[in-house]
Amino acid sequence: RDRIMSEGVTSVRVLALGASDCEALRDGWLGQPVNTLSSLAYVVAGAYVLRRGGPRMPALALAAVGVGSVLYHGPMTPGAGLAHDGSIVVLAATIPLAWRRRSLRWPPVTAAIAGAAAIAVNMLTRTGAPLCRPESLLQGHAAWHALTALAIALWLAPPGGRRADAEVDERRTQPHDPPSAI
């Protein structure tokens, strides 16, 4: 990130995709307070997936994305960019592993809708986009956090929770009844 001072508030110059989150950088402990707080959506989503009995490693990685994002948008300490980007890479790596272990299903329509909405919001509100308002409390990147956390949680969490998955697994392990002779 490149910080530029203008009228007492620090603003962002776009250098890469990660620096296109629009919210003005502020002095103090939380450089981007709205984006920092919205990053907690990933921690909540990870806990939700674990509670529902979803795949453990992707759920923990999802929560780690929240922690990395809080560090990145908040105190912006040395290593925060690595924590942010590294946690996203770990999440992206755990998804195919969970898929291979058959602990993931195809993303439901609701997850796809939330993901599509996240992409649309990101395109319209990123730095330099028509709806970017760096000083606003309504930040598109914060909506990106909430919508992508929702999309991933809807995908990873079993639809009926642990009980429904246990019943499906039980049916899979029971021998099939032989066809009846009619």
C-alpha cells in the first residue's frame, strides 16, 4: 500500500488488487475501521461451519482469513500482509483437499448467489470504481467480506448440520435391501 496524505486523512493509491479496497486509511490503531470490523465475518463463518459439523481444516482456515484480514485492515503491523494473503492461500488449498476427501458437496445455489453478489459489489465499489466512497461508513469491501464469508459458510456447512450428515453416512454404510421379487 502506498499512503498519501490529503486533508488530514490518509487515502489509498491502487498498487495491486489487495490495495483496491477503497476505504481511506486513518491514523490510529485501526487503519480501516469498517473493513477491520467486517473481517470478523470470516471468524464467525468459520465457527458456524465447525458448529454445523463442516470440514474442520477449511473452517479453521476460514477463521484464519478473518484474523489475517483484521491484522491487515486494522493495525497493519509488519507481517500483516503475509497473514492476510497467506491465510487466503491456506483456505484455497484446503478446499480441494476437503473435496477430495468427499467432505464437501457442490456449492448450493444460495452460496453461488452470495458469491456473485460479492463479485458485483467488489467491481462497483473498489478504489476508482463508480461507487467508491473512501470516507463513508458504508464500504463495499466490508460487504465483500460479509458476502464472501456467507458464501463460503453456506458451501462448507452441511445443510442439516451434524445430525443430517450422520444419518446420510449411516445410510451409506448400511447394506441395501435386496430387490423384492414381485
